[in-house]
Amino acid sequence: MTATILITDIGELTTNLPGAPRATDAALVIEGARIAWIGSAGDAPAADTAISVGGAAVLPGWVDAHTHLVFAGDRSAEFEARMAGRPYAASGIAATVRATRGASEAELRANLRRLRGEALRQGTTFHETKTGYGLDVGAEAQAARLAAESADVVTFLGAHVVPEGIDPRAYLDLVTGPMLQAVLPWVQFIDVFCERGAFDVEQSREVLEAGRRAGLGLRVHGNQLGHGGGVALAVELGAASVDHCNALTSADIDALAASRTVATVLPACDVSTRQPFAPARALIDAGATVAIASNCNPGSSYTTSLPFCVATAVLQMGMTVEEAVWSATRGGALALGLSDSPDAVGMIAVGGRADLQVLAAPAASHLAYRPGVPLTAAVWRDGERVPL
Ligand code: NIG
């Protein structure tokens, strides 16, 4: 018999089950890696172990749908210059590519594990990560293999920028040919940085279509630094997600609202690059699906903290607490194409993954009400309690 754990005396339970409001005085049972029961504390069944959370809030573990965790080095000098007025530019990516190529596999793995552990201890129970700092066949394949050791979903971002000293046409042929073939054993999505200074719309289309032919799902880095065609392209090609979305026209917002493409906003990136915030409020009001992700990377957003992103989305981007929590959990799952997954990623559902977090607070609103305060009190991932 699989052991059962009863978590009871939940002050506020957020399940993300459609139509279910946040419940008070709730309880749930974990059986192995799954949720076996959800209900009122007074009706809770007996279990092998009972844990009272003393009126605390319980919510699904965070689903971080956009990270770049395979890298070496840091760019704190670039960050400091930015805080002194220099604008963010994609050209900084080359510095991380040099550091990553110069690092040993053990160093890359250790850094990835460090960041993954950091995120897990803050409640991130499911995460995507990308390649994109190798940018040659061997280094991208290595990044994909390392990413798959840690991440639930891996994205191929060979089309991050054209590496120094390489002809753009030759590089596109490499990305859509041998590099794509080399990463295929480990990746589920292909992504492209569709932006001035990286790849234009036609180049991006070529990358995405090659990925689709190889059986991959599509994601796009779009409209981060300026108006461009990234969002329109993502919607046209039915991408699962278009990420950043800072510079949107009303046509972009309408197109997203009429599509199944998720707009993934990256609040920590917006503050760290001093970009205008993505218009999350306008997107939601128009009917678009919005996810919140960390975009953890050493250049534009060096944080693993979804609590920080949620607080920023509420305090600075006009999202309600309920919207921000949903966007960083179920929204992330939809951005990863997991709407129909029986695992119920980003939800607390009977039969779904037992991925949840307990806050050192009576309500999820404290995530924004008490910004910067470490509120993660307990985390279960796949039914296993995470040592904090
Ligand atoms: O998502 N925008 C492109 N890629 C990363 C940043 C990479 C970097 O600056 O190293 C992002 O923000």
C-alpha cells in the first residue's frame, strides 16, 4: 500500500480547479506522487501521517515556463552599468556564450543544480529550461542533455543570436539542420529570439518551421525590446507561448486574445532591464491567457524567485493576486502546452501530481502584501517533501 499524508487545517486552499474559489478550512491527502482527496478539514479521511499547517495558505507549486539555466559566469558588471544608465542589449549574450563554452561539464551541471535547488526551495515544482548559450552543435547538444537532467521541459534555443564571426545564413542552416538534429533526443520545444539584433521575422519563421517538421512544439521570444513581428508570428504559427511581450500594439493584444498562444510575461526581467512592463492588465482584459515566469538567466533576469515575480506582477503590473498566482501556476502549464495533461500540472486536482507549497502566511495575498519576505514554509514535489 502506498503511504498517505493528510495535510489539514489549511487556512486558504487555491486549487486552480475551474470554478472552484479559494477554500477555507480545507484539507487534502497525498498518496504517493498523486493527490488522492481534497475537501473540508472536518471530513478528512484517516491517513498514515497527518500534518497540520495551522491555518496557512496552500497553493499549487509554481510552474516556471521560461528559464535559461545552462550557462556559466555572471554579468554583474553589465547589470551595474545598466543601473547607471546603459540600455539592455542582446549583445551581452555573447559574453555568456564565451563563459559557457569555456566551462567544464561539471561546472555547468553544478550551476544548473544550484539554480534548480534555489527555485525548488521557493516553491517551483515544475520548470522549463532552454539551451542557447552554446550556439555550436556540440555545446547546444551538451546544454540540451544537461537541461534534461533537471528540467521537466527542455527548449532548443540555438536561434538565440548569431554567434560572433559567423555568417547569418550559414548559422541558420546550422540551427535548422545539424544542430536541431543533435538536440532532438532531449528537447520538446524550439524557440527563437525574434528581435532586432537577433533574428528577423522571416528567419524566425524558418527556425520555427524546421522545429515543427522535427516534431517540436513552438515558443517565441517576441516584442521584448521593440515592436516587431514576434507576437504576430507566434500566433500565426500556433506557438504554445510568446514570451516577454513588452512592446505590443492593440493588434498584437487582439491577436493573442483570439488565439491559444499564451502571453508569458517576465516581471523580473522587466525590472532588471528597466523595460516598460509588459501590458499584462490589458492582455487579461482583452481575454488573452497570461503566464508569469522568472526568465532566470545571467543577463536580463538573474533570479529564480517566482514569489518575487508574482509580487511584482501584482504591485507593478496591475494584476490581482488571484490572477498572478494562477498565471505562475496553471498559466505556466498552459504555456508549456500542458492544458490536457492528466498530470494536472499547475493545479491541485484529485489524481494529479502532488506538487504544492505551503506559505508561512494565512493567504496567498501575503505574497504581494509582504513583498521580499521569504514565505515558502513547505514544498512537496511529486509527493516528496522538499528539504528547505
Ligand atoms: O529571455 N531575450 C533573450 N534572451 C534572454 C536574455 C539573455 C541574456 O541577456 O543573456 C531573455 O531575456
